[in-house]
Amino acid sequence: MVSNHLKPQTQETSRRYELELLKALAIISMIICHPVIRLGIHNPGYEKEFLFFLGQDIFGDYLCVAHAFMFAMGFGIVFTRKNTPKELMLRGVKIYLLGYVLNFFRYGIFNLTEAIFTGEFRSDMLEALFGMDILQFAGLALIFTGILKKLKLREIHMLAIAGVLSVIGSVIPAIDTGNFAGNWLLGHFVYTDPEACTFVFFNWYIFVAIGMVFGSILRKTEDTDRLYKRLLIVSCCVMVVYITLTFIFGVYFLCRDHNYYMLSLPEAAGLLSIDLSFLSAFYFLLKRVPASKLRVFLDMSRNITPIYFIHWCILGFVDSIFCYLFDISFPWPVIYLIGVVLIILSSWIANLWAKRKRSAKAQ
């Protein structure tokens, strides 16, 4: 049993490089996915293209993207020194608001400009300005976690609460209030309408809670190798079964209406098996490859929020100007090339930004 290899009250707060590599993989997959789902939809018949499926479903949903970020966030909460209730809630508010700043610079500014020149304000412009995305979810998750910590609840209690929320979110069908404001407000918590919400709190908080539980176990374990060996075996077995069943029954077969955002608890377990398989594999990789040789990827994970913000701003500009304004459709090889360029460019800009911030603090 895991409990036989735990040490009490360990105060280990050092960086976990296997987690950093998991986050780096998630960043790469995410940035490959986003040009596909934003630029690829301008190509006629894109739904039937394998390269669209590859970008949207494999890179965008299965290969350690949103669910890995959420797991990593929970994992990181345990290891960071700044994890008091007040610090978590304050950081949550900042990230939540940052989501709407991103909305403005990603597509909102272009939609507002169009509205000014045409005199027409369409309903999809509300989505561009106020639509929910992963930053809003992350903000809510941090605020909620801060509240639970304020109530002196332990990680296992948070997991139990997250499990109940997941079940509730899974059984509730999509709710349409009939207007964007109602869908947006309710869509913070349960799924309403795709224009108003994506990562709804009830369905997705489970990854954050599991990340915290695993992080607390890892902090106390004395035999990390043994823990990760067992985790690798179990998670890989679950992953193989899950992927096999996915090929048989279709993508998101455990979600209501095969809707990725209406995530069910069993689907979350399947996706989590992928994250844990990679996390364990990265742990053993780092025993053979020095972290210094993986510095590029470790730096990416350290700058995750700036990279996310930067790549979306650039992609929003490309999509709005070239695809919508000039009606240009990019071929699939170019779309994937844009994804690679975005990885390099956004990481480089984020590194410059981080160095400038460190220099400013040192003065």
C-alpha cells in the first residue's frame, strides 16, 4: 500500500521536473491544436479531414492538454509556498480577470472594430468578449480551493467534494436559459451553451482535486521510485483500455452527447490515466537525462501563462485579419507549421518577458 511508504509532515517544496515536463507537453499539444480549430474551420469539409481530427481531438483533447494543466495546477498548489487561502483566492481573482483581458486582445478588439465600422453588433461578438475559457476556470478553481483551505479541509475532503460536483455536472443536461447573460452566468458551473462556456467548474474541478491529493501523497512518500513504478503500471493499463474503448465507441464516449466539455467522472478517469502515464514516464526519463538538457521544456512550463496569452493574441490576429478579413484559407501543412512557429515565437517572447521582470526585481 502507498501508506506504507509515506513519511509524515514532509516540507519538500522543490520543483518537480516530471510535472514541468508534463506541462511542457501540454503547452506544445495545445499550441498545435489551436491553429487547427481556429484556422482549419475555414477549409470546406474540414470536419472530414484526418488532420483536423488529429489537431482537435488527439492534440487538443487527449494528449495531456486542459486536463493535464488542471491536474498540474492542483499538484502545484501542494508544492508552492504561496498556498495560503488568501494567496490562492487573490491569485484566482487575477487569473479569472486575465481571462477577459485575453478575450479582448484575442478576438474582442477585432469584433469591436468591425462593429464600429459596420454599425452591427452580432451575438457572436459577446462570445468573443465574454466567453468562458480555461483561464476563467483556473481562477474559479483557485478561489474555491482557497475557500476550502480556509475551512481547514484536507485534500482528500476536497477530492470528495470534487467527485460529488463531477457527478452532478455529469447528470445535468445542457441548460439554455434563452439569453447569453444567463448562459454565461450559469455556465461558470454547469454546461449551458457553447457560445457562453467551455470548461465548466462542476465537471472539471476533479482534475485539480486529484492533483492536490497526488501532490500530498508524493510529498510524504519515502520511496518515490516505487510509487511511480506502481503508478506507471496502473495508469498505462487503464490508458490502454480507455483508448481501445475510444476506438470502439468513439471519442468522448463516456461524456453526455460525446461532448468533451460535459465531462463525466469515468471520462475524467480515462483522461487522467494518460496524464499519469506521461508523468510517471517523465520521472524515469529524468533519471537517465539530466534536467539541464531539457532546459527548453522546463522554461516553457515556467512561463505557461505568458505563453498561453501570447500565442492566442498572435493566432487571433492571424485568424481575424487573414481568414475573416481577407477570406484566406490556409492548407493543412501551413496550419501545422503556424502551430510550430507559435510554439517557438511565444516561448521566446515569454522568456524575454520573464528575464525583464527578473531584472526589474533585482534593481
